[in-house]
Amino acid sequence: MSFDVLIRNGWVLDGTGAPAFLADIGVTGSEIAAVGRLAGADAATVIDASDRHVMPGLIDCHAHGDALVFAPEVQLAALRQGVTTFVLGQDGLSYAPASTPEAFAYATRYFAAVNGTHPSADGPLSVRELLADYDGASALNTAYLLPHGTIRYDVMGAAERAASADELAVMLAHVERGLSEGAVGLSTGLEYAPGRYADVAELAALCAPLGGLPYVTHMRGYGAKAASGMAEVTDIAGRSGAAVHVSHYHGPASTLVPLVDEARRGGLDVTFDTYPYLRSSTILAMVALPPWVPAADTDRALKLLESEPIEWDETLWPRITFSHVPGAEWAEGLTLPEAAARAGDGPGEFCRKVLIDTRLEAGCVMARPDEGPEGEDSVRAILRHPCHTGGSDGIYVGGHPHPRGYGAFARMLGHHVRETGDWTLEQAVVHLAAHPARRFGLAGRGLIRAGQVADVVVFDAATVSDLATYADPRVPATGVDDVLVSGVAVLAGGRLTGATPGRALRP
């Protein structure tokens, strides 16, 4: 037997949850050709996996690499954790479908601190065109969700009202076309503008064409507001029949876990992703601006910031650390009170200046009220739930991002397997590869077996660990040294090979 790549003597975690078994894996072209004891086989490339484990490429169910998936640093950050696929288009805001220059500009500007700026597109963009940009341009695969906020802005601009019947019909046409061009679901960001202006009727109508693909939602509330957020989610699912996937599901497990279980007992298909950290990260405007400021209309919002007194929620100030402050990069990594003191301002005045000077582009890391031992216990309980899938919510923009983009999956494979025992390795691969592949309709991925696409990771289960911290967030993980994407080596000896076989995955 002759193969293009032969992985020898690895402990195979096949993604089914079955115990690891010792085997060789033969790869021909882009597919796994054989799994077993392949004595006498040869190959142009042989990887010795002795004393290491082999698993399917992991799928990051919530990543903000929409622009930065092209960047080698981001590819390395993902691959060193075993991640081979990003699910993009999250939180209801990304570049396509945007049929007008205004919609493309809004989605780019409003989420610049999250998604970054697309390196080549600068105007109207269809889903088909965006996916074509991703094909063969990265070491990572991508899957793309239709962003509801972008679609709404394309049709309704910054309107703070319910959609008319005619507007809803146009939005529905956008959804149907985007699905036909390869999107893997629909996403919403119900705490962001303009998604927060949508009602249940609008969202349920737009979910109707999904046909088994998921409605992926940043709910209207988390933590103490999770019950009301989930009530809206289940209402949308009940009206539309859609499968539901809740993004970055965080808060007290005693509240969150029963909400999922109750929805499933009621016949709803609900899953969720979460990351193993207590701090979050987002745009400063979302957490700091009072709701009466029209964040979807940047010019109006800036005029109000310049002319109107703002009653800030001052309890936020010590919880905010700047991650991205274009023009004032010196503030990145400082808490808001620290940066304000250096600038000689009070925290509220400094926040106002940052929002104005960056045109609402600033980003931040947020400490959550539940940070501490009880919060960590909740993270662990939520990870253990069988409906959990892995998502980093990785943001790669700015000089001081949250470390989750560089460490979430390595932390789950290391800390939550070896140190806490929340999962076995076999369970980890189900949560991080097989479940996500099924949830997003990514046929041929998520398992190690003959006929599957050869997205394959060789790693050291004894050493795989996250190294990125809040103080030093851009440090790649350790323990993953060899990765194939579509049968092509993209990571060898822990280093990028320069190959870019990543594909835009269509369901």
C-alpha cells in the first residue's frame, strides 16, 4: 500500500467517543484512505506519532477571524491548538451579504474591533464572493453564518423599529440566496445594533428557510438575564422550527443548564458553545453606551456624545481593560481607570473621548461579576453538558486581545482533561470536533475514518496546554506539532509550512 501521507503508531481518537486505539492512518489526496495496522505501507511523507494521540481537526464554533483568517499569526494560533476550521459570521455582523456600499461600510466599521477590516474587499459583497475569497487563501477552513444585522442594515439602515412586510420579504430573499451560496446558518447579535431592534416575528420568519441548519444567537441577555434571553430563543425556535445554537453561553450553571434541558424536553433542538474563561471581550460601545444612544447611526451617536451629558454606569469602569484603541495604542492593556489617570481625565470623560476619537471602534476585555471560584465551577459544569461545543470567541484585533483566541481549545484539551477531569480525551474530541461538524452540516469532517476529509491533528496529550494569559495574550499554545488540512501538512514541528489548503466549507 502506498499513500501520500502516513501517520504511524498513534493513539487514535476517532471522534465517536470510543476508547483511543493504536493505529496507523493513510492519507491519499485530501481524504483518509485507511485506518488500522498498515504494516508494509509507505508514503512520500511519514509522521511518527509514537506516544502521541491523533484526532480529527477541531472546529471553533465561534471565531471572529472574518478578516484575520488570512494572517499567518492567527493561523498559527489556531493550529497550535488543533483547530482546523473557524465558523465565521458571528453575532449578526460581518461583510456579506451586503448589496450596498453603506451596508458593507457599516458592518466593517461597527465591528472593526472584533472582525477587523477585510484585506481586499471594499464594497458590496455576496456570500458567494466572500467564500471564494476564503478558498485556498488560508491554512484554515472556514464556514460562514449569514449575519442578520448586516442583512437588516442593508435593507433598513439604522432604523430602530420593526420591519415592514416588504422589508421582511427583502431580508428573507437575502437569507435564501445566502443559504443557496453556501452559508451554514443564520446568526444574530441581539445586544448589538441593529440586531437589537428586531422582534421575535422578524427573527422567526428569517429562520424558516434554514432547513436543519442552525439559528446561532448572541442572546439578548446572559448571566442574570439568561432566562429572558433563552425564553426569546425558544419562542423563535418554536415559531420557526429551527435548530438553535446559543453563542458563548456563560453565567451561573445553576440557571443556564436547566434552561437548555427544559428547552430540549419541550422538543427543541438546542446546543451551545462556550469558552473556558470568566472574562469576556467585545466593543466598548456595546458595554458603555446607554441604550438611548443610536449606535447603529455612528454620526448621530458621535454628535450626541459630543453635545449631550451621559449618565455612565460607573460600576463598569474597573471591569474594563482596553484591547484595541486605534490612535491611543498606549492605553491597550490598561484598565479604563488606569488609562484615564494617565491621560489626566476622569473615567467617564476618558471613555467619552475614546469613543469619539475612535468613532466607536475601541475594543475591550470585560471582567464579569461572577469571576471567582463559583464562576469557575459554572464554567466546568457548562463544559460538561452533552449539548456543549467548543467556541473560542477569539478576537485577534488590537494590541492586547483576550487570550481565548490563542488558548481556549488548548485549555480545554489540557486543563479540563488532565487537571480537572471534566472530560476524558475521548469526550473532548466529541465536544470539539464531532458535535460541531454535525451541528453545522460539515459532512466528511469531525471523525477519523476512511473516506473522511483528512483534517488530522497529532498532539501530545501529556503536554498540550494554553500559554496565553491576560497579561501576555498572544502566546501560542504548546503540545500540537503536526496538522494536516485536506491531507496537506500545514503545521510541521510546530511551525507553519506556508501551505494554504483551507476551504470555505458549504453544508
